[in-house]
Amino acid sequence: MFKVFIAILQKDLRENFLSNKAWFSISFFMLSLLIFPLSFGKGNLEEQNIIIPAIWIAALFSNLIALEQMYKDDFKDGTLLYYSINGISMSIIVVAKCISHWLFCGLPIAIIAPICSYIFSGESNNFYLFLTLFLGTAILTLIGSPISAIMLGISARGPMLTFITLPFYLPTIIFGVMGSNVTNNNINAEIYLLLAILSLGIVIFPILTIKILRTVIN
Amino acid sequence: MKNKLILSVEKLQCKRNNFILFNCISFKVFEGGLVIIKGNNGTGKTSLLHSLCGLVSFEGKVNWKIEKKKIGYLGHHMGLKDYETAEEFIAFWKKIYNSKVNSDKIIKFFSLDKFLYKPIGALSFGQKKKLSFARLLLLESKIWLLDEPFSGMDNKNKKLIADAIKRHINKKGITILSTHDQTKLLNIHTKQEVRIV
């Protein structure tokens, strides 16, 4: 079972690496961040403390961009059908897909964001920004997974996916932005809340995705 | 000695959007049996195969007498990735199925060695189909459900696929295939035809 999981994860990572879609998500994050200092002016950006919400907004939309592709190709070319008929556990597939999506559209953003924050605002203590994004992007991937699965049969998926997903992302964004702004505070409630959402999400969302994928394939 | 019963289908009915695709289909398949589902386009041949896999809801009875966890299926969508090479594809599915089958033999049987290192996106439809058949052999399943296995293939490759099916049947496996094509290639004494009108 573990071998199957590793094989699917490797294949997915390779697919993400070779396709433009995952790289597009990271480059979208960088480009959209660049717009904020250009439109606000660098001085205003520092004064109004806009850089952290800007990073979160950019992270959210870059996650949304890659979300559409999560199961689409495997569904279209019939790979999901073969997994299902040949008795490969759907849980392995869903977990592998979520991990590869996060590794390409979550982790790089969490790593790049503190550097961007330092460049744009001069803020050097960005540990909380990294931590909240590290947890937050994983939550965004988990929330997006069942929604991406439910959209498989729909032709105009792009706009629908955005409209359906955004309300579910709001709590994560709110706690994420609040948690990133806290500095030198030992009791950071927002991070605990993000951890709580992540713990629940790890249990609930893959199960939900499996149920949806089975229905969609059938 | 009479062969063991593998599948019994009784009064199978399938509906799509309240429209009955097919009705009252019954047949039995024994070890080493070949069932050819014939019918025109849109009569529900693929849906019949999907209902046997358990993918589509249906009315009636489908009783598999052996474990149907590992069904060898070949459909219109072949589950191939354009960026992969044929070799990577075979290696991947061998890992997934934890297959002990010698893949070199399969490569030789289907003459895949000529395009083994080419990306799948550059292969022809027939070559892709042969590759999909290679995956079927890797699964080592007793049950083969094949949806239009001969479509898009030249005579030489049609014969090759017919040979693969005959070999499978000789090993006491069962094959249920749908086609609207001629099936003269499959002269097997256990052959039975199910016609969907």
C-alpha cells in the first residue's frame, strides 16, 4: 500500500513539475505581489501594513488557480477510472494528490512570502508569517480538494470553482492574517485555531473527496 | 468436466436519465468463457460493461462468483499521459499492481520495444491501445472487460489482440468484450453472443 502511495505521489510530482500549471501558480503569486507596491507606493505599503494581507490574497488566488487541475487530467484521460476499477484505494490517491498540490502550490509560497515581506516592508521577523502560511496553505489545499472533485463533471468549472471555494477559505484567511501580524507574542490564538482547522481538515476533507470522487467516476 | 461458473447476469436493466438503455439481459459466463456484446452505437454496450464493474447503478442481478476486486478493464479512455514514455508507463502500473509478470515478455508480445522510449503523446492511436493492453496483462486478472478492443487497429494488431484474448481464455480467464465489428478473429468454442437492441 505504501509503495502504491509513493508511486502515485512521484507520478503526481513529476506531472506538476513538467506541466506549466504548477509553475504558473508560483509565478502568479510573485507577479500579483509585485502589483501591490506599484499601485500603493512603497511608503504607503509600509505605513498601512498592507503587505501581509496582500501576501495572503496572492496565496489564496494562486492556490485557486492550481486547484482546478488537481483531479481534472486524471479524470479526463481515464486514469481515475482505472484506479477505481482495479481496486486501488481512493484514499491513497486523494492523499497523494493533496500532498503534491501543497508541495507545489503551498510550501513554495510559505518559503517565498517572508522574503517578499522583507523586500517590500523591511520587516525581518517573519517567522509567524511563514508559520501561518505553512499551515494556511495546507488548509486551503484540503478545503479545495473536495470542491475540485465535485466540479469534475461541470464544463464551466473555473468561475464556479472560485465562487464556491472562496467562502470556505475566509476563516483561514482571517486567522492567517491575524496570526501573521502578531509579533513577540507567546500566546498566539490564531495559530492554534489554524492548527485546529488543519487537524479537522486532515480527517474530514479527504473522506469527503473520496465520496465525491466515487460518485463522479460512477 | 464442466467449467466453474464465474459470472451470472439476470434480467439486467440500465437507465440513463429515465431512458432505458437496455432491458432484460441475462447470461452466464464459465471459466474460459468469451462473451461478445454486440450492438449499434448508443445501445449501451459500454454501460453494460460499466454495470458489470459496478460503476453504474442498475436493476437486476450481477453475481460474481470470484473476487472482482481486480477487474482488467480496457475502455475508450486509456489512462495514458502524453509526457510519459511507454517504458515509464509500464514501470508505473507494474508498481501499482505489484505485478510479478515479466514486462519484457509483454513488450516483446506487443512489439512495444520500437517506441519504448518515445513520449506517449507522439504515439499513434493503435500504439497507445497496445500500451493499454500491456497494462491489462500486468494486472494478472482473471476477468477481462474490453470495450471495443479492435477499434482503430490495423489487421495485424487486431490479430495480436485476438491472440492475447485467446491466451487469456486458455488460461481459464473470462473475457467480456463489446464490439459492433466483425469478430471472425475470435473463433473460440466457448464464445457466446449477447445482442443489445
